[in-house]
Amino acid sequence: FAPSDLESVLASARIRPAVNQVECHPNWNQASLKQWLEARNIQLVAYSPLGNPGLYQDEANAMQSDAVKDIARALGRTPAQVILRWSLQRGNVVIPKSVTPSRIEKNGRVFDFKLSKEQMATLDGLEQRRLANPPIRAGGRRVFDEL
């Protein structure tokens, strides 16, 4: 939910929301929303934390980014592990999806290393664009307003 949606919930809810599940990955890092949520003690839950690599296979997808690949090589990790670690270090809860057992196992191996401040800054600086839920669907119908 956007801050405007959550403001109306916060104004009337007996029980405050504890989490806000939104698309979040290095190409859509939700920096301003994350700051807004933190100020209200609401946890950001990142869905599509890898940026939907099955749909977008170009350079604008962090999984294909030379910067991510360079960091992964330097750490002896996969690009997915680097991206998941980035999200965790930002304090997000992540919900990666895979149907491949080997990827699920590899994606879980993100707690025994850390990214440096420089590596985090590199990932924070990637081009921003929504990947999992593009704002325009088939037929030109608008689905989401940009945050």
C-alpha cells in the first residue's frame, strides 16, 4: 500500500498494520516508502525481491546487471544471493519465489556473508523501475500509481 492508503487505515484501525508487503528489489528499492514505514514502525515485506527475472531479462533487471554480477563474483555468490542479502541488510523481510529445489536451497544461503557499504551503495544506485507489477497492463489499462 502507498502512504496515502495506509494513512487512512492508521487513522481508523483499532489494530495497526504491522507489515506492508510491496514489490521491492534493487531496481525498485522503495527508499521513500521504506523510510515512511520505519517512522511508523511498520515492517516492509519485499515480494518479488529478485525483480521477476523470468519476465525481464535485460540489463535493467538487477539479476542481469554487471554491477550485481561483479559483486557476486567477488563474493563467490550467485546474483540472487547478493540481491537477497542486499534486501535483508536494508532490514526488509524477503519472500523469494522459486519452484527449483536447488535455487530454493541456494537462496537460503544468505546469512553467512555481508555486503560492504560500497556494495550496498552500488545496489542502491541501480536504475529504478517497477518490474513485477508494471503500471500498465494489456490494453493500456493503468493498474498502479507510481509511489
